Amino acid sequence: MSSAETSTEALEAREYFKGISDSVCGIVEAERAPRIWYPAFAAALCVAGVLVVSLYILLTVGTGIWGNNNSEAWAWPIVNFVFWVGIGHAGTLISAVLFLMRQKWRTSINRAAEAMTIFAVICAGLFPVIHTGRPWLAYWLLPIPNDMAIWPQFRSPLAWDVFAVSTYMTVSILFWFMGLVPDFATLRDRTKSNVKHTIYGILALGWRGSARQWHRYERAYLIMAALATPLVFSVHSVVSFDFAVGQLPGWHTTIFPPYFVAGAIFSGFAMVLTLLVPARAIFNMKHIITDQHVENMCKVILATGSMVGFAYGTEFFIAWYSGNAYEGFTFLNRAFGPFAWAYWTMITCNVLVPQFFWFKKIRTSPFIIVGLCILVNVGMWFERFVIIVTSLTRSFMPGSWHYFSPTMFDASIFIGSFGLFFTLFLLFLRFMPMIAMFEVKGASPHAHAGVKHH
Amino acid sequence: MSHDKPNDQVEDKLYGLLAEYESPGALIEAANEVRKAGYTKFDCHSPFPVHGIDPAMGIKPTILPVIVWAAGIAGLGLAILMQTWMNNWTYPWNIGGKPLFSLPMQIPIAFEVTVLLAAFATFFGMWGLNKLPQLWHPLFGNDRFVEKAMCHGFFVAIEAEDPKFDDEATKATLQEAGATAIEEVRYKTSKKHRALPNGVIAFMVMSVCLALVPFAYIAKKRASKSDKPHIHVVPNMDFQAKAKPQAASNMFPDGRASRVPVEGSVARGELKADDHFYRGITGGEWATEFPKEIALSAETMERGQNRFDIYCAPCHGLNGAGAGMINQRAEAVGATATGWVAPSNIGQESFAKQPHGQLFNTVGHGIRSMPGYGSQIREADRWAIVFYLRALQRSAHSTIDDVPAGDKPAIR
């Protein structure tokens, strides 16, 4: 027990644990953020300001400022909704699914990915609410007693969507906060400031790392992961029901749930990499978020990107094999119709771009990774655009065919939502532990220091 | 709260012994030893969950999964009940004639609510079973614990309340288990040392009070009456920039909100090209004949009398002599002195000489102080009135010879 060998091992372990706390808490405790944080935050705030101004105009003038019209009633707001919800899937996938699969490398990225999830779902939730036109009546979507003596219509996938997305949001926040509590306790015990001690103290709920508490905590974490795993798959499946339950050619297809889920993971991981590859360089986290972790994520993108490509192929095959004239027309129209440019953008970014990740050289070049990941998200936005716009602008009645053009406000609200997202994410990086310290410590080989093997 | 009351005892009480160990492995060994020594009120503290410590400490599996399971089942049942009650019973939705109750359509929401309630149970159940939040704890007063326990230290704490606790013997047990440091943990028993800072309490009280303001305002407004219009927080489309009929408007040069039809435009069915029937004119002169649409029959005469009694008799009197109710009243209140023009006697010679068309025109458009009745009485009825007027005029100049022989005895 007290031999020199175990003591060295124990010393190394304690130094490693302290090093993790120092480097992660150091970001939060530092007087000033890294220099690049300030211009980035200013830019994000400006873009978020664009969102605020656009929303003000939207609410005072009305949805007529969008390009939406009679046959293209969904248009950009729903494209953006599905885009953001999709991005919001990586966080829970990393924290829950990879946890159940005992993928220890997830511990370095799960906190930031969960934060990203919550911010992406906030952005996502914005769009259907403003798309209703009178967002102050959005509570009509919820089963609340009202003076019209009417209830939500639960046969509608849009009502399912309300339950799925709000449940996902709630569970994501609970899961995220649960993970943060032990790390808040670390920050609480390190800070010298009274104000911070009070704030972190309240957030840490008085956590004292007791083994009896850890026992229930770990069990709860496992249960949460087990609950969140089917939840994360259900949410994008329900989002895909918004389309699949409709009878429009190009929407009415059973492949949608798995295809949407694969796409969501695909875009979510791309967003995680887009954020974390620069963040780990700026905050000197390369020893925690290692090259191996980045490579693993690239491989996930390659796998899910190929699944999405396979789904595109299957859709085309079924359009031909079903012999349904409307379905056949819809897909030919997608590839060769007026929106062919959007379709081929989607194919290029979603199917071809991830194939570069077959090469180790590319999986280890940060700039190329970020570039490819941004292209992937461009592609995933276009996927939803293609599904929604090409189907609605070429529906059953040729009389309602037309070309859809967005307006300046479609663009400003979408771009503005990135401002909101990045503002929240940069605040998170600055004021919260961006890496789950206790999980990294617990998943490291040092966690077994001094353990006798029986 | 800022200064101690005399009876608020500040006693330095022993919480227990805190021993530090060098590694997770050493902690497990120590926990094993402490348990074997028969201690029950002790705990281990580490910056991350140390795997293998549960059996070493003798921790029994938590009941949490059962709570979560129950909450999940409750969520499932609740969701199905909710959907059935809302869509089948209290507000039956007929969607394309599908059966009101069907389980498949309920699955997505039932699943989500199951997960939601189970997640709530996991989250709140875990904190509840762990007796958290508990912001104050004796160990937080120990500098070594605060410095290391959440970062890189591994501790065993044995409480003084443990029946086996004995300062020296317990110290020895901990020491033998390989402790690198052992400290006594003391704490102040006064409530003051456990309370939240005043600033936090003030903030919480203020937040609660401020949060109640809107509700109090709504409650007050609901309970009081006002003659002012409703507050329109969201105006929806209650106030629109629109022109109302007969209102003024700056939009058009003539200052009117209502538009005049284009000159010469005629509404459907309003052409009225037949001068004789609609205006009582034939060949530029007052018509002397009744239009062909008017049957000179007893029914027309009755209709004319009926309309005359309604529209004309109030002024002209039932016999047309000009002594109607209004005229009687006007004379009774002395209105003749202030310019009351008595209604004409329809039976007078000059009227009897007028062509049918002229009388028709007078009924429709009025004359002198008599208003026109064209807007109230349709053309056919106006002609019927004219027809009846002829009868009244005839009766005004009649003699006993005009009475049919058979009726003479009745009026004599």
C-alpha cells in the first residue's frame, strides 16, 4: 500500500486530476477571455441584434414580409426549424448513446455538445412559434383549458411535434444541469470571490462528492441516458412525421424517420466539430479534446453521411419501383427541375464532401475539417429546403406550381438565429466549465490508481 | 441577523474525523477497513465516482429505478387518458370519419410524456434521495476538504454520532487504513452559520414579490369595473387602418370614405327603364293611364287602401280629408302658429284633375312639406295607392244617387 511504486502512481494521478481542474476551471476563472473571444462575441451579438430587429418587424408587420405564399406555406421557417433541431441531436447522442455504448472518449466533448444541443433547440423552437404568425397565442398548442373549450388535435403530427420538441428540450436541460452540478461544486470550492462562491454554491446545490450520493447520481445518470437515447431517436422521427404523415409526393414515405435521424446526427456532429476544433485550440484544450477524439467524430460524420447518401438513393429507387407517377415526377423534378441547383448542392455537400474523411490526413487537418463540416451543414440545410420547397411548389395541382423566392427577412431571421446561437455558446464557453471535469477524471486510467486487482 | 443574540449559543461541536487518502484505490481499501471495523455513519468523498467503492462501503442499490419506473408508467397512463379525454370525450374530434379512439395515433405523445415524467422522477428523485440541495454542511468548513475534495483529494469522514465513534480508536482505524492526513471537523451550532447570505435572501424575496405583481394586477382588474375599453396588450387585428361607411377619409379628394359609383353605372335589376311604371311619365307628359302591370281590380284597391292607411292616413286621415292624427295633434299643441302646414285634402278638385302619373310622382317624391315615400313603398304599391286615391276623390264628391239602390236603406 505505502510502497514507493503506488505512491508515484497516486501522485501522478492526483497531478493529472488537478491539471484537469486547473485547465478547465482556468477558462472560467481567468480575468480575461482569450483575445479572439471579444471580437467573436461582439460579432455574434451584432448578428443576434439583426434577429431582434427582424423579429420586431415580423411581429409588427406580419408574416407577409416572408416569401411564404399559399402553396409554399412552410418555406424557410420550417426549413430552419428542422435544420436547428437536427443540429440539436448531437449533444444528447454524445451524452446518452455513446455513454450507453461505453465510449469513454465522449467525456471530453459531451458538455459542450449538450450546451450546443440546448442552444440549437432554442433556435429551433423559435421558428415554428414565429411561423404561427401570432406567437403570443402559441400556448394554444399546449393542452391548457381555455375559453374556447377546445383541445389540441392529437391525431396531428404537429401536436406530436410540440410534445416531442418540448420534452427533448426539458430532458436535455435536466441532463445538462445534472452533469454540471459536480463541476459547479469544483468551481465553488476554487473561487476566492464571495459573489461567485454564492452563485456557484447555489448552482452546485451543496454537492460534496459523497460516495453515497455518487451512487445515486451515477444510477440517475445511467437512467437519464437510457431515457434520452430513445428520446433522441423519437424526436427527429416525430419531426419527420410532420412530412411523412402528409400525403404530398416526396413527403409521404416510410423511410423518413431513420433517414431524418441519420441526417440529424450527421449535421449535429458537423456542428460540434465546427465549434470544438477552434475552441480547443483557442482555450488550449488539445490535451483533453485529443486528435483521436476529433478523428472519431470525423468517422461518425463519414458513417452518417454515407447513410444519408444511401437514403437519397433509396428514395429515388422507391420513386421508380413504386410505379407511382406523382412520386416519380417529384424526384425527377428535384434533380432536374427548377430547384435542381439546390438538389445538387445538397448531394455535393452531404454525399461527396464527407467521403474526404476516409483519409487520415484530412481527419487530422483542423482547417480542412472545419471547412468540410461547414459544407456539411450547408448541405443539410439544403436537404430540408429541397424536401419542403420542391414538394410544395410542385404539388398535385399544376395551377399552384410556381417558383419560390425568399425575401430579405427570411434571410435576416435565419442568419440572426446563428447570432443567438453563437452568443449563447460563447457565453457558455466563458462562464461555465466547457468540459465535464468529473467525467474526464473518472474515465481516465488514473481513476484506477492504487486499485488492487483481485 | 447580523449580530448574535445572547441566547444564540455558538458552540464548537465535533462533526467527526476527516481522513485523506492518496488514491482512489487507497480510498476503496480504507472504506473496506472502516466498514469492517463496524462503523455505519461514515462517508467517502471523491471528485469523481470511484468504481468499486459501493461494495467496500456496503452501499445498497438505490430505489431510484423503481421511482422512475412508476413515474414512467404514470406518464404513459396520463398521456393516454389525456388524449382520450380531450379528443374523444370532452371535445370529440371527427377527423375524416376515423374512429374517435385509436391507440396508434396516441403512441408518439404517450411515449414523450412517459419519458418526460420518468426524466423528472430521475432528476428530482435523485436530488431528493441525496437530500440535496443542502447548501450548508460541516465539511465545507474544513479547508483541506474544500481545497481537494472536488478536485484531486480522496477522503473518508466518520461522524461523531456513530455509536462506535471514539476519538482515539477511530483515528487509529483511519491511520491503519493508510490515511495521509487526519483532521477533526468542528462546526458552529448557531443557525447563523448555516443561513443563506442576506443578499441572496433579499434577492429571492424580491424576485417572488415582483413575480406576483402581474398576477395581483390581473386579479385587481378582474375584480373591478371600468368604463374604459379593454387593454389590448396584443392588438391582433382589432384596430385596422380601414375606411368605414359614411366616414370621412383623407384618402380621396372629395374627403369621403365611401366611393360614388362611376357615373352612369346601374346596379343589377335597378335599370328601371320603363318611364311609365317607374316614373309615371308617358311621352314626356304625366301619364293619364295606369301602367299595364297594374291590374285595376278589387285586390289592387284593397292593397292601395291598406298601404294608404299605413303610410298616408297618419297625416291625411283615413278619408283623405287632411285630418289625420298628426294634424290633430299639431293643431292641439298650437303648431299652426309656428308654421305647421296642414296636410292637403286629397278630395279637392285640383287633385282630382291631376293625371295619375302626377299623383304617383307626389307619393314617391313628396311635395312642399310632405316627404317622398319612394324609399318605403315599392312602385306597384304606389300605383295601388294612386288607384285608391281615385276612389277617395270619387267618394268626396258623391251624392246619395251614387249609392247602389240596395244599400240606400242601410245608410239612411
